[in-house]
Amino acid sequence: MSCTVIKCNATTVDDLGALEVSISNEIKKLIRMIKSMLGSMGDGELGISAYDTAWVALIKNIDGSDINAPQFPSCLKWIADNQLPDGSWGDDKVFLAHDRLINTLACIVALKSWDAHLDKCEKGISFLRENLWKLENENEEHTNAGFEVAFPSLLEIARGLDIEIPYDSHVLQKVYAMRNFKLKNCDRIPVDKMHSVPTTLLFSLEGMPNMDWEKLLKLQFQDGSFLCSLSSTAYAFMQTKDNNCLKYLTQVVQRFNGGVPFSYPIDLFEQLWVVDRLQRLGISRYFQPELRKCMDHVYSDGIISTTTTLSASSSSSTSSSATAVTTGSHCCYSCSTMLLLLMLVDVATTAARRRY
């Protein structure tokens, strides 16, 4: 009779101690890396947004010389120069249906509004028709924040310009239904509150109907913007002709030579985004001095006062994060990766200590 001997590698106290030391060293290493990133953000990096550039391009000339010309022709030129080979506009490295389609529709509307580059416009319309169905199949987490409100707003402008899109298609009717549901059930931010205190809806005013602009102008940031959003501020200017909005938009268009980002100042967005991620991940205790420095910077530029409170909208943080990544916030993207790794190591350490 033979006997099989099974050898087990017993975990020793020394092994566990070595593991804990290794994990502790890894945490310290990641903390140093993130502290270094936070200290070197500078003015930040952010890609150009075709969607926001299109909204700015829609603004009519205001000096009276030619009311049938755009106030910012460089924005229109950027749109014409940056159409992708397939006829769309947007991120050429990542295809997300909601992001690509809303960028494309916005640029089509801008070109058609000025009867400019109609060949590019037709190519964009063909792309739109061929890819609308993809809206139904995309993961909800990849949907742009506020898409269900902003996209129908563009569709209505497109219809008025006689742009031939299958408006009665099932997928677009579904988007309209989502818009109507959100507007009717936006209980988290009542209309009276939205007109009296700053809320995150200020970032997407271009999709909101029936606004009281006299009240909303009182919520304008000191730099002339609405929550540092280019599309929102462009739409606000179209409705109000407010000179502070125009100054803000002119500054940003000149700063970026035509194409504009979705948010400016860029460093303000990045500082707030990083603080938010650190808090949400539950690891802010490692970075208290950095958090204080970030918030001091946010308040020091005068754009946001220390008494300003932004109320949350119904948009998910996941959608907002996805949008931030796809629009080119490279510094924040790298930092978020390190933050996630640090969180996982932190959880592993806690679990190991509880177990042994």
C-alpha cells in the first residue's frame, strides 16, 4: 500500500510580517508619487472640445458690420479643420457613441447655421444617420453627463435648419422621452432653487428651457462664465448679450486659437476634480496639506467665493469622470489611476490586519 505525501507551505509569522512591510512600503511609494503629481499640475492639460467649440461658433457677430457672420470665425475654422476621416468629430482615439454623436451633431449645426463647408456637413450627417443606433447599445456609464438634455436641444436646432435626420426613429424618440422624464422629475434641484443658488445645472444651460436669465445672471462667476463651462456661457450670451460672458468667451477663444476646452480655467477644474476623487476614495487623510493647498488655490483666484455652495444634480459622478477622461484631462487621468491603486493597497492592508 502506497501513501501520497502532500507538502503544505505554511504561512509563518515572519512571512506575514514581511508582507505587511512590503504593502506599507508600497503605500508610501504611491503617496509620494501622488504628492509629486499634485505638486506639478501647474495650469493643467485639457483637450479641445468639439461640442463646446460648436456652441461658441454659433454666436453671431455683434459689432453690426455683418450680422450674418460669426463672432468667432476661428471656432468655425477649427471645426472645418478637425473633422475625422469617417465624417464625425470628437476623440479620435476612443469611440464612445454618445460622445462622438453629440460632438458631431453640434458641429453639423454650427456649419449649417453659417452655410459653411456644406460638403463636410453632409459627410457628418451621413455618419450621424449610420451610427444613431449605437446609442441603444452603449454602456450607460459611458454616457456624457447631461446628454439626454443637451442632445435633444441640438436636435431641435437641427430640425429648424432643415438638417435631414431621422427624428422619428425609435432611438431618438427614446432620447426625447429621457429628456422629458428628467425635466419633469428633477426634484433634487427645484426650479426656484436653480435660479437662486449655484447648482451643477449651470454647467449645461444650453439644454435647459424656460430660464429666468435676469435671475441666472446673478449666479454668474466673477470671470464672466457659468460654472467655467464654455457651452453654457456661450448659450447664456446668446440669450442675454451679457458683456461679461463675451469677455470670458473672447479670452478663451484667443487663448486656444479657435478650438475651446469644455471648461476654463483648466487648473480650477483639475484642482476640484482631484479633491473630489480623494474624498470619494476615502484616502484623503494621506493628503491633508495638499487638499488645503488645492482649496486655497481655488478660492484665491476669485472665481469662486468661500460662501459658494454647489448643489449636486442628478448626473452621475461616473458619467462626469468618463467625460473628463475622454476630453483629455491627462494629468487627472494618471492621478486617478494612482489613486485607485493606492485605495486597493490600503484596503488590502486593513483586511490583512483584521485577519491576522
